[in-house]
Amino acid sequence: MPQPRKSQISLIDTPYYHCVSRCVRRSFLCGVDSVSGQSYEHRRGWLEDRLLYLGAVFAIDICAYAVMSNHTHVVLCVDKDLADSWSMDEVIYRWHKLYKGTLLTAKYVKGEGLSTSERLSLEETVTVYRKRLYNISWLMRNLNEYIAREANKEDGCTGRFWEGRFKSQALLDESAVLACMAYVDLNPIRAKVEKTPETSKHTSIRNRIQCLIKGEQVKALMPFVGNPRQNMPKGIAYSLIDYCELVDTTGRCIREDKAGHIDNHQSPILNRLGLDTEQWLTLTTEFEQHFATAVGSEQMMQQFKHHSHHQRIRGMAKAKALLKSA
């Protein structure tokens, strides 16, 4: 039985989540339909553009993504403190980028005077909008509804486009976050539709590598900010170069279809995470297979289980085996 969304999201435990959406129809989200021969490749661009746009509107950072032929992966980081810091004007401005709002929000934007009761009603509405702007379900809802409408319009039909609710996994520690990001970035290579990360179209790793060559970071994605230190800026506490090298090396092992090792030496990221190469390759090739609602060390999963009121969580044994040193 599907778990209610509130039992899958626990900001007390982590702001990081892995979300997966799958198509329900035979027609692909993207790619080429083997029956009709029609290409839907352009839809990858629809989804990538919309996702990055929503990342700029919501108080939710995009860490990683991959747009596949019949499903999408995205790793998100919720920034509740950012949403709480926004003024009323900022919340309304952002909400109006997505929806029309109410007569009162439209009246406020136009600078028309509001009565005391109207002002109180507006403040209540803004409180609701603020919560939605750091809510993963609202971001995924907007993303999937937008793509479904565009695809149905193009196909000249109506009905459900997505399989149902998106799947969500809480990423409870840095090992789970990095492993999941690599798992997502390597999706096209594991599916044997691409040979290298830098040629994997409509993925975050290709975006990052293209910008890294220019000495930049992708503005639309959550940045890598280097090793932990005092006065850390907001971002992922690892080197972008190390991460890109690690993904590239892991991709080579996956393409050879071997359980091999990281070339020549263990990556510094793996050393810091306390993982060996066998653990890393298992995590980055079988991430969804072993874990359901949450991923992290056994201790972190026990805490999440308590906070989310689950009786049990699948993957506890694998967490103990794969993430015991993290």
C-alpha cells in the first residue's frame, strides 16, 4: 500500500530527497516509439527546462536529474529557511509565476488598497503559498502536470500520462546524497543509451561538466562548495572536480559490466564517505533496488522511522552493510 506523502518527507531528518516519476502510457515521455517510429526526443527539453525553471521559483534546489525515455529522476534539497525569509511581496511574486493567485493577491500586486479584513485574509493566503513553495509535492505536481498537458496536447488525447504519484526517497546522510546523485547522473550509461557522462543529454552531470570546462558552476543547480570549513557557503560540501571524476570513473566500471574497482586509486570522496569501491559500485548501480522510503546509515534510518511513524522501513539490512562506515 502506498505511504502517505507526509510519512515520506521529514525535514527534521533531512532536506534531501530523490524523486522518480514514470509514464503510464506505451507512448514514451521521450525517445523513439518502436511501434509508430515517432520521435519524442524534444520532450526531454520540455522537462529539463521546466524543472530548472521551477528550481528558480521554489525554495528547493536541484542537485541532480536525468530525463530518461519513460521516467525521470531528480534529487532535490528543500530550503525552508529561505522560504521563511521571503517577504510577502516575494512570496506573491513567485506564486504568480506559476498560478494566477486570488482576487486579493491580484489586487495587492496592483497596489490597490485593502481593508483590514482583506489584509488578514491575504496574510493567511501568503502563509499557505509560502509553505507550498518549499513543498516537494507541489514542485513535482507542477512539473508533471505541465508535461502531461503538453504531451496530451501534442498526442491529441486526454487521460493520465504519469503512472501515478511520484516515488520519494529521503536521503539521510552525505553518503546517501552523493551515491544517489551519482546513481541519477549515471542512469543513461546504465541503460546503455550513452557512453560517457559528458555526452549524456538532459542530465545534470553533462550540465556540470560543460560549465566546469569553462571554470564555472551551473547557476540553476545546487553548487559544490568544496571541503567543509568555517563559514561554509550554501551548497554540497565536496569538490565539483572530484565529483565529476568519480562519476566518470564509476561510469567506466558500469559500462564494462564488471564489479571492478575505481581506476588506480580510491577517490578522495570515497575516503571521506568511509566507503570502499565495492560498496560504492553497489550503491550507484542498485540504489532503488535496495532502498524504498529512505536511504542512509542504520542510525539515521532508525531516526527517520521514528519521526515518520513507520512500523518498518525496507533497506535497513542493506544500510547496515553498505553504509555502516559512513
